[in-house]
Amino acid sequence: MSTKESSQTRSSERLSGVDNVGRRVLEAVTGPVVLSVIIAFAVGGVFMAMTGVNPLDGYASMFSGSFGSGIGWANTNSPAFYSCC
């Protein structure tokens, strides 16, 4: 095998590695967990709209209450911390 052929083989192996990473990222982004979260936000938005609340304001309030202050971070993360450790 010549050096030109071996360098082409190595570059195609590198490209296939990049393709595998891209494929794994795509699978992770379109996986069942991510799709479930998106659907949950959509269904929650529909219920908020049905009750007359702007879904964007509702979600903004929810995230600011959960992560907008130190006590919010502590209240959000302490149950997760204790269940992991």
C-alpha cells in the first residue's frame, strides 16, 4: 500500500469517526427523552392556554422561581442531590 492510499484510508477513518459522533448527537437530540420533554411542554402550554394564562409567561415564572435565586436553586437541586447520592 502506498503512502497516498494509507493517508486516504486514515482520512476516511477520521471522517467515519466524525460521522459516528454526528449520528450519536442526532440520535440523542431526537431520542425519546428529548421528545417526551418537548411534548410535555407543549401539553402544559395547551393547558395553560385553556385556563387563560399565557404559556410563555407561565414557563418564565416557573423557571425564574426554580432557578432565579439561590433559594430557588437549593430547593430545586436538593431533592435531586439526595436521590443521586
